[in-house]
Amino acid sequence: MKKLTQVLTFIFSLIIATISSTASAYPKNGFDLENSIIPSEKILSGGPPRDGIPSIDKPKFISAAKASYLKPDDRVMGIVVAGEARAYPIRILNWHEIVNDVIKGQAVAVTFCPLCGSGIVYEADFNGKAHKFGVSGLLYNSDVLLYDRETETLWSQILSKGISGKLVNQALKIVASSHTSWQTWQQKHPQTKVLSNKTGFKRDYNRSPYGDYNDNKSTYFPVAFSSKKYHPKERVLGITINGKHKVYPFSELAKSNKTSLNDSFEGKQLRLSFDVENRDGEIKDNTGEIIASINTFWFAWYAFHPKAEIYKAK
């Protein structure tokens, strides 16, 4: 009996090893990872299947005066496209992660990863057509992998480029956005429209499905690199210029007791304007052109860019 048990254990071990070694050959959530620029074993299932977290594809908007469901300190992502301001409450994005929107004829994809606290807006008109995005149900470095329904390319949100599929390595163009309180956004843009909570889905937008995740030190999924230099959920602004990265932790910006500062990186003179209280900021070069930045958690930025230069208050 003992010998039989040993034989069965050995066979079982072989089966497990075979499954592990060939797992990367099988698609995940129906996506073909054959040409993935990320090792397929590092692409993890977040739990839900493809579109298990449903994007909002037919968003409805209301005036600020009618947005009674929002509290002054609720966080929103705000954008201005073709002179029109729109706000997308985080309490809704927590449940949907993507809003496919069209503003004055311009298609945009508003994306938010609750696990990384990262909200990024992209131009969705590229390669001669408008694209709509969905939630793949897959993660890399705890960050959402998006997919476009036209080509089924998988896109890394924080890397902002295709990581597998037809459009692999193609970059997405970032649209400048603000991450701030509803009160602050409304004061700056009194004519703003705001995403209605009548989304067509039955979700409790009065609570977060992630509890106190934004404040505690825990993360749900493994990441490639980690650092204890700051609290994992410390908010940072990250930029990429000439393939090099720099990050501005808000705890460092707070030490200046100012709302703006000058800096330089990769030969560019930069002007940072920031709101420490709301953990929001914008970076421009010396011509006044906005430098695309990513507002996210420290752990998420470091996981992708461990060699990034870190701004330190003088």
C-alpha cells in the first residue's frame, strides 16, 4: 500500500508539473497570449471573467445641480474635451472600471483600476476608427488589463500600450484628466456634466466593493517589484519622457507648502501645479504643453518602474 501511494503521488506530481508548464499555452479568459510581451504566467486572473465587470457603453449625464447622489468630498475623474467638462465619480468607476464615451464627436475611454488607484483617459479614435474597451478580467502587476472589442488586443493600463494581440506594442494617447473632489471640480467647472448613477446596472454605488483598501497596506495580487519607501497607497504623479520615468509623491510635494514648483527632467524644464489636499496635479513643459502624467498608488508605479527617479523635497 505504501508503494502504491508513492507511485500515485509521483504520477500526481507529474500531472501538476505538466499542467504548470503548459498553462501558458492556453488562452486566459479567451485571449490569445502567443505574442505577449509580458510572460503569460505573470498575467493573472482577477476573478471575474471577461466583461464580468461591465463597462458603461451608453453613459448618461446630468447637470451638476442634479447630482444629488454625490457628496462634496467624493472623488471624481474630470476631463475637458472640446471645451466640454465631464466628471466621472469614482464610486461608479469602482464597479465598472471603464466608461466608453463620445464628447463632441471625439471618442474617449475613461479607465480606472481600483486596485492601483489609477485613472487614465485615452483617445479611443485611432487607426482610422473609434474603439470601445472592455474589462478583460486579467491583471498584470495588480493593474487592470483592458481589451478593445475591435481587435481584442490586450492593453496594460499603466503602461498605456498593447501587450498582446493585433496591436501589440502600440501606444495609447493619454487625455489629461483631473483626480480631485467633486466639490473642487464643480467649483472649477460649474457647467460640468456628471455621469448619472442611472447606469442601467444594479449596483450599490453608495459603498465601495473594496472596503478600506485605499487606506490599508494590503494588496490583493503579487507585483514584480515592491518598495517600503512610502505607504503602498501613497498617491503619486508619474511621468515618462524619452523612455525614462520620474515620480512625484504627494507627501514630498506637501513639504514645500506651495501649490506649484519648477523642476527639470530629461532635458525638459517642468512646471508642476498641485493640490496636496485633493492629491491632484498637472505637469507642463516650458512651452505650456501638458506632459501626460499618471495619478496612482506608490506601490503600483514602483511595480512598473522600479528605477524611476523620485522627486525629493529640498
